[in-house]
Amino acid sequence: MNMVGINASANSYILSNLRQINSDIATTQARIGTGRKVNSSSDNAIAWKTAQTIKSDQSAQEKLSTGIAQVKGRADAATAAIDTAITLAGKIKELADGVVAADPGTGNYGTVTAKVAALHTQIASVLSAAGFDGKNFLTDTAAAQAVTIGINSGVAATVSVTTVDVEAGAATTFSGIAAISDTATAATLSTAADTFIASVTAYQGTLATFSESLAIQQDFQSALSGIRSAALSSLLDADLTEESAKITALQTQQQLAYQALAITNSSAQNVLRLFQ
């Protein structure tokens, strides 16, 4: 083979390598720019498809998590309101028991009645203000409030709680006692306060248990989210330290390829000068 043919072959080989190096540099620069090693199915079809499935699962999970947080917020708001209502009902009982224990006389019944009415008004206000995102678990009529916590073979898995209209119950319990007129009416009011406190305490326990079950689901959803995010990162994210080192090596190879190309071209010219 003559010198020209040898140089042409060498140039072809060097240029082929140089094209591959340039392509690898472009790919590595894209990875560094986006922070991803897989930006489309052409980069890695299997990883890309798996990532899309995980993203779909994440989207569905976010909807579940939002629904769980929403209903848990309603249960927690109701539980907090019941705490305050119990405290206020306790004050009503104290006033009534005070009349029973030491009859203040006719002249003081009106004062006690006014205090009781004010406390009753506060109870009603607290219960009506316990709404969260448009729903109030203390004013809704008895109904199952369900929340989806997962999908099992295409069927929604739910947990639920049956709400109680505590506001109406409080009105029924206390409004029937218009005024304290003697120790007998005071005793009736004290019993009514006990009944109210017992009933709402039981309902509060139900709501608290419901909220705890939702908190467990939130922890589970959070763990799933972390697992899926880690999987996505493993599939798609580039190791920037590794990619930076790689591009440095590729740029060195690129420089060497250009030098080799220059040497082969220079050698051919030197040989041709011998025949001039």
C-alpha cells in the first residue's frame, strides 16, 4: 500500500474515532446540563418506560395523599373544637352545680342564667366554626365520610367515619332549659351538661382513632413517595461528578485525535516533498 493510501486509511480511522468522541462529548454535556442521564426513550428505552410508569404511580399517589390530608384535617379540626366545647360545657355544669350546692336565691338566678346562655352561645359558635375545606364533621347529619387510601386490583380501598351533628345535639341539650329558676332546674342543667360531655367525648374518641389511622396512611404514602423518588433518581439522574470527569477525559481524547490527524497529514506532505 502506498503512503497516500496509508494516510487515507489512518485519517479515516482517526476521523471515525473523533466523530464518536464528539458525540460522546455532546451526550455528556447534555447530561450535565439537564442533570439526567436518560432524557428520552432513545437514551435507554427500558429505563424511560419504567420511569414513566413510576411517574404515573406518583401522580395517583399524590391524589390519594391530598384526599387523606383533607379528611384528616376535618377530623382534627372537629377534635379540637370538641375539646373547647367540653371545657365550656364543664363551666355550665359548674354554674349549675353551684346553684344546687348553695341556692343563691331568686335574685341571682338571672345572673347565672345569663352566664349559662353566653357559654351555650360560645359552644354553638365553636362547633359551627370547626369546618375544614368546606366540610364540618360537627354539623353534618349522620353520614359515612369515606376517604380512599389505595387502589387494590382496580377497586378503591377506603376508611370512613360516621359524622354526628354535635351542633344540633348541643342545641337540643341546652336550649330546652330556658332559665334557672330554682335548684331543680339547675340540677337538670347539670345532668344535661354531663350527658353532652359524655356523648361528645365518645365521638371525639372515634374521630381521634380515625385521624390516627389516616396518619398511619400518610406515613405509608410518604414512605412510598420516597421509594419512588429514589427509584426515579436511580433510573434518570446523572452522577454529575462522574460526568464531569468523563467529559474531561473525552476532551483530552478529542485533543489527541486532532493532534493525530495533524501528524498524519503532516507526514503525507513530508513524503510528497521527497519526490519534488
